[in-house]
Amino acid sequence: GENVEQHPSTLSVQEGDSAVIKCTYSDSASNYFPWYKQELGKRPQLIIDIRSNVGEKKDQRIAVTLNKTAKHFSLHITETQPEDSAVYFCAARNTGNQFYFGTGTSLTVIP
Amino acid sequence: GAVVSQHPSWVICKSGTSVKIECRSLDFQATTMFWYRQFPKQSLMLMATSNEGSKATYEQGVEKDKFLINHASLTLSTLTVTSAHPEDSSFYICSASVAGYEQYFGPGTRLTVT
């Protein structure tokens, strides 16, 4: 199956700074890469996604980049706010339509 | 839109008994439903993928006879943990997907086996 690695496991930033989380995947045929935000005790929520035919996608303060050759993708959050504090998961979907998740990054935004 | 419910939200059962968890897509028809297991402060581990009307596809290491999955309709999938043991205690989350891309998660079920 697919193997997704995610770094860092924890990240603390000052409010207003940027946060970057990186993931790598092993299956070159994977074609869809979503990012989820999970607050304590709640379900994961999709915050942004990217398909394999696109290199970059942006939605307000959130952006995702994909390097298919290197098999890695990254989440960028600019102008971080305290409410951005949560656990973030990357995921990769393989051609069998199965999703494999990274190990998660606990982001803390310090006011 | 795109709401997924899960029932029960938490359950406590005795070792050796079976527990059924329901996952419903409330306002859309899901071609595929996924079942995940999440340990405290850890990631979501895919257990199985189910498509309506067909047998579930289990991930390596997941016992299909222990974790029975039924996807009877486009809006309902069930996970039955049979002969539960304390090591089965975990947080189980389902998700539903249309066309295999965006998936919508249920709120999860906290299972405690005593």
C-alpha cells in the first residue's frame, strides 16, 4: 500500500507567522492529495486538496504545492491565527481509491 | 450539505460481546465508504473500503472476520466488531465519498471494551 510520511510532528509559530508542513508519499500512481484539520475531539475537516495534474493551489491563507517527480506535497498557512491551532493530516489517494494518512502535525499558534 | 452521521458516539461493552456501529450519509449518496481507526494522538489508519452492494476491501493486517463491514445501501454502512477484546478499544471514524475524491467524515465512535 501507500506510505505517507509527514513532518514535523509538532510545530509552534507566533501569530502572524507562516507555517509549513511537508509530506512525502511512496506510490507514484497516487493522484489526489487532501489536507485535513482535526480539532480535539472533532472529526477531520478538509481544508484544501490538490489533484496530481496541478502543481499548486491556493485558498486565501492556505496553499498546497505538489511535486510529483519528488513525490512530496506541502501545506502552507500564512498569517497564522490562534484558531489555526489543531492537528493537521495530509493524505494520499491511490488508484484503488483508498486514502492513506500521514502521522499528523500538531500546530500551535502562539498569540 | 455533505453530512455524515455515526451512531453510537460512544459505547462500552464487555469483552466477548459484539458491537455494531452505523455510518450514514444524510444528504447525499455515497459510492464509497471508508472505515478508519484512530488511537489517541495518532493518525487515522484505514481499515477497509466498502462500495455499495459489494464486499469490503480490507487493509493488510485487519481481520475481516473480526471487523465485519456491510454497505447495504448508498447511504448506510455498518461496522460490527465481533467478540470484542480490550485491545479493540479505540476511536472508529467512518467517511463517505462521492466519486472517490472528497470524503466527508462522521463524528466518530469511541469504543471501550472492558
